[in-house]
Amino acid sequence: DSGVTQTPKHLITATGQRVTLRCSPRSGDLSVYWYQQSLDQGLQFLIQYYNGEERAKGNILERFSAQQFPDLHSELNLSSLELGDSALYFCASSAQPQGPTDTQYFGPGTRLTVL
Amino acid sequence: AQKITQTQPGMFVQEKEAVTLDCTYDTSDPSYGLFWYKQPSSGEMIFLIYQGSYDQQNATEGRYSLNFQKARKSANLVISASQLGDSAMYFCAMREPYSGGGADGLTFGKGTHLIIQP
């Protein structure tokens, strides 16, 4: 158990809908990262937050947005869902925002299926 | 160009044998981190081992060691005395400094599917 929690575990929805994925980082970690794992794209970094502020952006679509709240939990919002958004979405956390040496610990993931 | 290359899509290994999973990387930054993660069939991503670009010695964590050859830009994972529970996908990843300060997210390779046979 990494200490990172994600809810829900599974989510099934229809095209055009909007969903929210939730993540709580490990105790003491200030940084939260979101990743998408799909069969065709592999594992891709989406976005990073540190102590409530956006720090780095990866391949995140404009239809997706995220935020980190004062209690440090984070939410990833996916809207106007398409079939291709079906994937495993991971949240990870780390203690520091900077430096390439900081280890990220992953949550169990949320499996999103868009029908 | 791919930043992380894992050339072995799949490997079959006999139980108790040592395994080497290959990883090469591409970066022009002098400061970077290299990581290995394990993903069992249950789906979670488990951190195994880390190597910093300035580390003089190869990293070791229990049965895992990282064969870091900086000049060749390779960071191979070595699993000693493999066990049935080692069967999983293994991902090599790199983290580089971010142009805006700080560090970017992890860049992952496509993974190696390791199957340990009894």
C-alpha cells in the first residue's frame, strides 16, 4: 500500500458526460501528479500540482482540468468524454515539487470506461 | 525521438534465475532521475528503485539493483533470484528538470512483460 488513495476504483459512463476522479496524497506529501494509461498511448503525464498550485503540465487535453484543494486532495475533471478517454487514471504523490530525484508513489488507479 | 526505450516487449525466465530488463534513455540535461516501477496484473504501480544522474554508485533495493551506465545512457534493472510473484509489467521512467523551474512529470517507456516460469 503506497498510502495514496483514489476513488472511485471503476467508473463507467457515456460519451459526452463529465466525471470527477479524486485523489488523496500520502500523509505529508505536497505534490500530486495525474497520469493516464491507455493501450495506444501508454503511460502519459497529465499535470502536477504542488501545495494547491499548478506546477507542470504534460499531455493534458483542454477538456480535462484538475485542482488541488487546501487539504491537499486533488480532483481530475474529465468532460465531453469520448470513447478514446477510456483508460486507467493514476494519481501519484511526492514530498517535494522540484528536482528530478523526488520519488513518486502511485495510487491504485481509477479505471474509466466510456461507452 | 523516444526518451525512454525498453527493447524487450516480453521475457520468459525460469524461477530462481537472475533477470536483466533493459532501459536506455535520452536526455541532454545533466540532472535527471531514473526510476523503475512494477505493474502486476492487478494494475497498481509499485515503485521499485531509483537512480540519480549524479549518484556514483549503482542503486540497490533488496533483490533489485540498477545497472547504471551513464556514458551509454542505460539504466538496466537486475532482479536476482526471480520469484513467481515477480511476473508483471516493468516500466522504466525518467524525470527531467522542467523549463519553468522544478521538474516535469515522469516519462515512461512502453514496458517489459516479465513472466517467471516454475
